[in-house]
Amino acid sequence: MMDPALAEMGNHLSDAMKILESGKLETEQAKERRKLSWKDIPGPLQVDGQDVVSILQLVQNLMHGDDDMQGHRRMHYVGEQGHMALLGHSLAAYISVLDRERLRKLTTRILSDTTLWLCRLFKYENGSAYYHEDDREGLLKVCRLVINTQYEDYATEGFTVLSSKQPVIYQSAACRPGLGQHLCSQLGLPLSSLCIVPCNTMFGSLHQMDVALLDKLIKDDQDSGKIPLLLIANAGTPGAGHTDKLSRLKELCVQCNMWLHVEGVNLATLALGQVSSTVTAATKCDSMTLTPGPWLGLPAVPAVTLYRHEDPALSLAAGLTSSQPVEKLRALPLWLSLQYLGHNGILERIKHAAQLSQQLLELLKTLASIKTSVEDELNSPVVVFRFSQESSAPSSGGSAEDYFAGEREILDALNRWLGEQLAQQVPISGVDVVELEDEGACVRFNPLMTAAVLGTQENDVAALVEKLGEMIPVLSCTMCFRQDFKDEVLQQASLSYIEDLSWPGLGGVRYEPRSTDLDEDKRQQSMEGINSDLLKKLKELDTDLSFSIGPEFCEEKNCIFIGLATEDLDVAELVETIVSLGKDIEESGKLFENMTEVVRKGIQEAEQQLQKANEEKLMEEGVLRQIPLVGSVLNWFSPMQASVKGRTFNLAEGSVDSTEPVYSIKTQMSKDASPDSPKSSAKRFPGQKLFQRHGAGSDSISETSSVGQLEESFREAAPIQSAEEDVAEVPQEHSSPADEETVSSDQHVPEGQETESADALR
């Protein structure tokens, strides 16, 4: 019979996970009420208690926030084995309240079973285990164990025994950043106790520790009175997944009486049947750190450090073992999860990750311009690849030195963009961008750390390669057109080329105003306005190119950056369009700047002419007609026909003209609206966008298509010719000049309208 308390605990956990994974988030009304109730703001504890469902709903709201389903997706891949790990944390709290004797027996059994299973699984014989939350904590405890072993009086004398003979910790330059500094900080050692061993520079892998140089460094330290303490080696570097020469390093450590510690993702392959000899050598090391959580997709399980040491007292002094039973309960979540998966389940997950790497590696070999950085193509669980165009040649206008000077930086920028796009479009693949010292920016696929959590399958790897194949031509064309774009921009006096090697695209330009009579502040203000409007105009164009203000931390201001290019890009047309739009915006700006002065002078001139017209009217009609009552009587007995001339204000010319002349048809036809988009001199075909060269990518055009294009051009030319003939016949239908005068004389402004016209102009 199952303990009712344990059964109830399991049911509660299952119900809680269903609530958290249900996806039933708050409604909009509930969100509004929550915002108004200030529940998201920390405050005092409520007086009355809350039920479990309300508390879990609060946890779900805090997890997802206002992003709806973001972050919820990863919860689907927790799986049953993940539920067992979460149940282990609940059981640990429940077991901790047992009486001391039962607790001791239970924790001893849990710790013994888990340690035995892990040692057999990863072929580490006669090992002990230390379970810890921080994956650096195990190495830190091992360092304390080695210090207690090397310095017999350390337990009583403390740091004073270290001053006479300084300990030295050696680590590879390819180790994860900050590891050695963390150890020195926690151990109270100076940074001079840390020795960074460079990787091979002449022979062998660029990511493996230089064993010959390490031997020399150790001998130099021994000659100076220092004690070589510990060596940290890699079985799968954090960046590229390379493994150090562990066999030679172990021999060197035995000769120098040093402790060898190994860590890395490749240690997971020790569980497989076929393992490379370089990784198998890790089973002979003094200690290793395993991270089964990400390898098996187990949440909240501890990391494990396996070690060999014969003195339990020193292990206890170093903190690797504990007399407190509660400390041993850290292994409970892993104990439950390993039992749920079983030996075959564990091997299946690790094997699946290794197969995904091999699948990707084989598919990458079929793609051009892709280089891989893999140590062992048959057994490497980490694949690092990079776009690299070997055949990138300079254009006719530039020199090879100028083009290749920043090629490494440009390729790094393109590979960063490539990794980000792949991670966004195929997020289940788990790829990321890694910066390597020698290769530069690369895309990394590390399924041992991501596949079990994300649920990556073979079809996801195929989708990743498919997306990669679509992006390679774009990257290649961008590399080819980048120098051409620079040359075209430099030929334009009104454009400045912006050199930014970190930009993944054609490059940047800035439109320079042609006015030279402005001071520096006004010139900068004018430049900012013109380039801002130019960017808006370019974004409105129907084109496949992208335009932006550039990188977030770009030093250059008031500039426009053009994104990636396609093979049919017409670089010359692109630059000409930028110049044309820039000139139009600059001329429009000048017109608006002069508009205020033109309007002011026009109003003054109109007021003077209207005042003069009023004076002429007064002299013509006489004073008596201006008196209200008398003027009405005189106008009744002797009406007077007065002609008043209207006025028009021409904003373009800034002049005040008379309304008497009637606009001729020729004048009306000359008022053409300015086009919204720039006119290209090149003829466009149906479906062809701006900046695209027709027929790009094809070697030749067939005779049928050529004839069809000629026929189409002839058909388009015929209506144009007929329209010109119609325009030529228009003047024959116009009225005679005498008729125009008759019409103009009959059209006059009624009496009293001259005052209203003046008010309207003001």
C-alpha cells in the first residue's frame, strides 16, 4: 500500500503542472483588474490565506507576464521525466521531516544508488560523487581537497602555509571565461596563482592545450619554488567542442604530482558504446564534472562531480561529503529521474543528440561556402560552421588590398546575422552564435545541451539546412556587391560612404547638402533632416532591399544603411535613386525655407496694390458716393459702372498678378503633378521591382523573348505618338484672341470684394 501522503503529494504536483501548462491565461478583463489592484507590486502579506489554485494562477501570471504564450512553449518539453525531477524536490522537503534514523538510511541509499549508477554509466570506476547546484562548485571543492592533500598543515595553519610555497592552478585558454578567477576568489588565492596555458599555435588543433608549453611552464614554476596544484582540461571546449590530449596530460600530471580535472559536453558520450579514444582517456582523470540536466532534459537536477580519493577525512574537510543527511537529499531528483528513464532511455537521448550532429555535418558538406570546425567528424557532438567565401574577388574599380583588408570583420558580421536569423526562423534547432579566437563569429549546433529540452528532431535539422541554403546566395551576393556599392557612392559628390565593418549589408551612405553658406550647426541640422526624410522615402519604395539607421551603437550619425543584396541588384540604379531623392528633398527644403519671406513680401505688395486701387476708386467715384445715405441716392439716379481688378499670389514666383488674363489651355496642360517615386531611365518589365536587373542570373536571352520585348516596345510607342499629335491639334480648336478679351472683360470682381481679398491674403 502506498503512503497516502506520498500519493496526495504526487496528485498535487500533477494538478499544479496541469495548471501551469494548460495555457489558460488571464482574460483581458482579469488583466485590467489585476493592474488596478496593484498585485504585481510587492506589498504586505494578505491577512487571509489563499487557495492553491489562486497561488498557482499568480505564479503563471508572473512566469508569462504580458507576453501571452512566450516562455510557455518550453514548458511543453518538460515531459514525464521532468515531472519526476520536480517531484524529487517536493519529496526532499517531505523526507526531511522524518526521524533522524529513517532519514539517515534513506539518504544513504539514495546517494549510494545514484553514485553507483553514474559511475557505471560513464565508466568511472571506484568513484565518489558530489552533487551541487552551481556547476563550478564541484571544482572548487576539489581544489580545497587538493590543497589539504598537498599542504598537511593547512587545516591548522591556514593561508600562512601557502605563502612559503605558492600553489599554481593551470587551465587552458579555451576554458570557459572567468572560471580560474572564480576559483582564486573563492579560495583566497592571488591571481598570480592562476596560469593560463595557450592552445597549440604551430601543430595540432587550435583549440587544444599546448602540452609542450605546459610542461615548460610547470618546470619553471617548480624551479621558482611554487607547487603545481591542479590542471583543468577540456573534453569539449565551451566554444567549439574540442577535446584536449587527455592521455598526455594525465602522464604529465602523474610526473609532476598534479591533480587532473576534466569537464565538457563530450563527457556525455562516455555512456555510448563507441567512444573516441581522446574522450575515453577522461575516465583515468582524478575528477570530472557532469551536467546530466541539459543532456537528458531534466529540469532543476544538480550537476555531479565524480572524483577518486582514499582519505574520507580530507573529503569531509574539503566539503565533498557531509554528515548532514539533508545535504544528501540533493541527489533525490536525479535518483528519481534516472530510474524513470532507465539505462536504455539515458543512452537513447545521448545517442539521439549525437546522431543529430552527424546528420547536420553530412548535410553541411553539400553546401558551398560553408566551413565546419569539427575535431572528430565521426564522434563530435558539437558542430560549428561558418559562412566563408573563398572566391570573393575585388571588382574592377578596387584593389585587392582594399577589399580584403576588412574581409574578416565583414564575414564575422554576416555570420552573426546568419546565426541570429537561423535561431529565429528555426528556434527548435537551438543554434546560437559563438565567437572563436581564430575562426571568428560562427554558428554552433550543440544538441547535447539543447535537443532534450527543445525536442529537436531530424526534420528540424533538415529545416535548418534548408533555411541555410536559402541564405547563402544572399550572403554571397552581398560580399560581391559591397565593393561595387562603395565605388559607386564614392563617385557621387553629394554622398559620403560610411565604413562600418560590423554591418551585415552593402554598407552605409550619408547625403551631404550642397549649400556652403551655412554654418556648422545649421549644416548638421539640415543634414539630419534631409537624411531622415530620405530614409522614409527609401522605405516606401517597392524593393527587396532594407534601409535602416544602422547598428544601435554606431558612431556615425545621420546616415542610411542598406541591408543584404540579391543577385539581380542594380547597384548603379540604387545609388542614382538615392542621389535623386536626396536632391529633391534638399530642393524642397530650400523652397520651404524661403516660403516665409516670399509670403510676407507678397502680402505687403498686395496690401499696397489694394490700397492704391481703393484710392483710384475714391477719385473716380467722388467723395459724395462714399457717404452711406447720399451715395445710395446718387447710385440710384446715376449708376456708375466700376471695374475692379482681382489679384492672385504666385507662391512659386513670389509675385502678385492680375486675374484679368484667362489661363490658356497650354498653361493648364503644363501643370503636371510631380511623381511620387523616382523615374528610372531603365525600362521595367511586369513584376520587376526597383533596383533589379532584368534577366540577372541567366546566361542568355532567347530569340523569342527578344522579339516579344521589341513588339511590346513598339506597341507602347504608338499611343505616345498619337497623343503627341492630339496635343499638336489642340491650338486649332482654341478661341480667337478677340473672344478671350470679351470673356476677360465680362469677368470682374463684384463691388466690395477687394476688402475681402485683402483680408484673405492676410
